[in-house]
Amino acid sequence: MHTGLKKLLTPLKSIVFSVFLIFIAISFLNPSKAGAAGAKEQLSEIQKKIQSTMQKVKESRKKEKTVLERMGDIDRSIKKKKQELKDYDKRMSRTQAKITNLSEEIRRLNTKLGGRQQHLKERLRALYKQQYGGYALLLISATDYQELIKKSKYISMIAFYDKRIINKYGHDIKEINSKKRELELLGENLRTNKNLAQKTQKSLQTDRIKKDKLLAMIRSKRKSYEKSIRELEESSKKLRKMMKRLKKKKLPKSIVGKGFRSLKGRLPWPVDGRVVIPYGKYKDPEFNITVFKNGIELKPAAGETPKAVAGGRVVYADWFKGYGLLLIIDHGSGYHSLYGNLSEIFLETGNILIEGTVVGKTGKSKLLNFPTLYFEIRHKGKPLDPMKWLRRNALTKKRIR
């Protein structure tokens, strides 16, 4: 699946995961009325999330419709350009036929002009000789005035004929060359237009491919939303069943007790580094849409390993969809801290630990091109802003990108 689409589906994974956390939280609740009320509240939140996800499905369908309309426009444009290309080809064929005909005509004229050229050469040689008395001798040889006039007219006719031949020869050459240049320019113009049309068609086809990919991603995203709704509805049913079992469960002794709440604003950072994705609304840079992050993503400093922010008991240490290798620590009173995107986990479910215990190693982020630690704090399944719980000091501002 496309990397950008994975980013878009992150909120869905968070929603499904929140249901999972609710189950964990409920497993440690008191079978009192307060516990049941809390579970009902969580059930209500799930129902709200189902409605929210269904709304996203509707929005995805609207986007899909918009893309389909856009693709229709592109298809019509491509069809139009193809017709233009056919017209260009017809015009090019006609022009080429004209060029062929004129080329044949030029060939015939050149043959004809070759004969005229030879005739002119002979006439020029004759004229050259006549410069030395040819025409003068012809006139002197006249025996009377009438013959003189006749020979004079004859010489004038020869000169006029020679001039016509020369003019015709020059005129034909100019006309043929002019037509050749005209057709060459026309052919060049048509070839240029054809190249432009082909580039336009190629651009439209590329655009269509992009739109096809976008449409496929939107459809895939919509299917993921629909799948998430089904999972949420199933989780809701399981939660209702679990609510019935709440009265039979007892609250185990807390490791930290109510003390965790008193640590708000004083918890150590899970890893020394900087926040690269904050808690809350986050604008996806690739698709330019806003999603909600239930935790923060930290880029560790060189050599840093993630550590527990407080003492507690490990209740989950395994792979979880959307979070990679995930460690969850129960701090009592319904408080949990989550450490996701790990490449290795050093602890097991049931382990008791203290503040500062190394929990594992960070892994490469799915959203970013470098190792990160995903960190959450939850109370009875509800995500809290980690920045309000972590210790603020002179380095806090530097931690945030």
C-alpha cells in the first residue's frame, strides 16, 4: 500500500487500538457501580467513534465521486486530442501528396528547362558570334528596302522569342521554388502541431494514471474505514459482555496507586530527543489532510534507549497492528503508558519495573525515514496529552521541532 495511504489510515489504527486499551483498563476496574459507569462511558465513546468513522466513509465516497468526475473530463480531453491528431494526420497526408505531385512537376519542369537551357546556350553562342557582324551582315545583304524591313522584323522576332524563353525559364524556377518553400513550411508547421498534440496527449495520459492511482487509494482508504467500523462494532459487543462480568472481578493492588496522578508535569521523558510529531491534530504533509494523534513521536538522540516514565507492571509486550512492537505499562488507578514502534522489547508481560527501566530499542518509523519512539499516556483507555505530564525544563522547547 502507498506510504501516504498508511499515514491516512493511522487514525483508524488508533481508534481500533483505543478499544483494545479499554479492554485492558476494564480488566483492572472495580466491580462497583463506578466501574460499570466508567465502562458505559467508554462504550459511549466507541459509539461516537463509530459515527465519526462512518462520516469519514461518506467523505471518502464524496472524494471518490469528485475524482471520477475529474477522470471523465480527462477522458473527454484525451478523446478530443486523439481526434485532433487524426485531423493533423489527414492534413499531413494531403500536404505530403501535394509535395509529391509538385516534386514530380518540378522534375518534369527541370527536364523541360534542361532542354531550354541547352537551347539558350546555343542562342548565346550564336549571339556572341553575331556581335562580330552577324546581324549587321544579315541586314546589309538585303537587296531592297522591303527585304531590309523584313529581315529587321525577323531579327526583332528572334530577340523577342529569346527574351520570352529566358523570362519563362526564370519565372518557372521562381514559382516552383516558392511553392516548394511554402509546402515545406506547411509541412513543418503540421509536424510541430502534431508533436505538440502528442505531448499533450502524453501529459493527459500521465495525469489519468495519477488520477487512477489516487482513486485506487481513496477506494482502499474507504474500505479500511468500513473495516474499522465493523471492528469497532464487534469491539462494542465484546465490551457489553465484559460489562456484565465486571461485578465478578476485583481490583488488584496497584503498584503505584494514586501516586501516578500526582506525577503530572513531573514525569521524566521516555527518551532524550525531540518531538517530531505532536499530540493532537496533525496535518499530513503528503495528502494535506488533518488527522488526530493519540500520542507523540520522538526522535531519540544518538545512543538513547526508551525507558519507563514510572514504576508499574507490564500488561502487554507484543506486536500490535499500527504500532509495531508495543509495550504497555500499568501504573495503577487506570493509568497506562505506551511505548510503540520498538524494534526490540526487553521485558515480558507481568514484569514489575521501576522508573528509568530500559524497555527496549527504537525502530524505524512508518511515517518518517529515521528511528522514532511512539509514546502515549492513557487513563481508563482515554488518551491524554503527554506534554502535560512530562517534566518541563530548559530543554523542553528544544525537544519540539
